[in-house]
Amino acid sequence: MHQPTIFDKIIDGQLPCHKIYEDEHVLAFLDINPLSEGHTLLIPKERKAQLHQLSDEAGAALGRVLPRLARAVMRATGATAYNILQNNGAEAHQAVHHVHFHIIPRRGAEGLGISWKPRPLTDPEGLVQRIRAELDQGRPMP
Ligand code: DGP
């Protein structure tokens, strides 16, 4: 069950936003607390908290717009690098529980800070088999 969030109010026009793009399925607007100039959020109008809960149609609509939006943000800000960030779950730093993609231009130290701590790959074949079996079954997740 999707608990209404601040983004529902933005979709419904009950709260203002600095709107960049809107179509039948998605909305893009400036992040209220930008990590860098041009920090943009792209959200589906489908009201789901996390990416894996989205319909294929909503996922496709996001994918259709994301590259175009990234180009526009890059050109408008003059940034030459950027990160796409998409958090799912409070432990993964998700604060607003409505699916959203961050487009975060990187300029020098300005942008997304990343702590990347790789570890050795263990039992990749077993893991691939488990994931493929789940893909074949296509079981939904709450
Ligand atoms: P996340 O941690 O991935 O859930 O990021 C949520 C982002 O949403 C955060 O960067 C700030 C932004 N945000 C929160 N409330 C509002 C709002 O009311 N308006 C706008 N434009 N952005 C918001």
C-alpha cells in the first residue's frame, strides 16, 4: 500500500515545484535541496514507493525521458559529468517513498559523493542461476 508522500501533492498540483517536464506518465522538477546546480528529479505518476513495484509501462515511460532530460540538464548547466541516483528503501537513503530518479550534475567537488567499497565476487554462477530463476518466475514483490 502506497502511503501518500510530498510527491503525490506535487503531482496533484497541491504543492508547487519548479517544473521542467511533464507528460501523461512522468513529471520532472528541480530538487528542493540540490547537491549541485541542475539537480533534477524525475518521477512516475504511478504511485509506487520503490522501483521494483512499478509496472513495465511506468518503467518504460521513465526510461524514455531520462536520457533526454539528462542531455537538457547537462547542456543547460554546462556540466560535463553527472550521476543518476535512484534510492529504494530507508536503508538505501530513500527519504521520499515515491519512486524518483535523481539527475545530479558533477562539477569539481560539487555533486554526488560516493563511497564505493568493492569486495570479491563469490559464487557468481550460483547467484546468476538464482536471479535467472526469479526472472523466469516473475514473482511480484510487495
Ligand atoms: P531521496 O533521499 O532519494 O528520497 O531524495 C529525496 C529528494 O527529494 C531530496 O533530494 C530532497 C527532495 N525533496 C524532498 N521534498 C521535496 C519537495 O517538496 N520538493 C522538491 N522539489 N524536492 C523535494
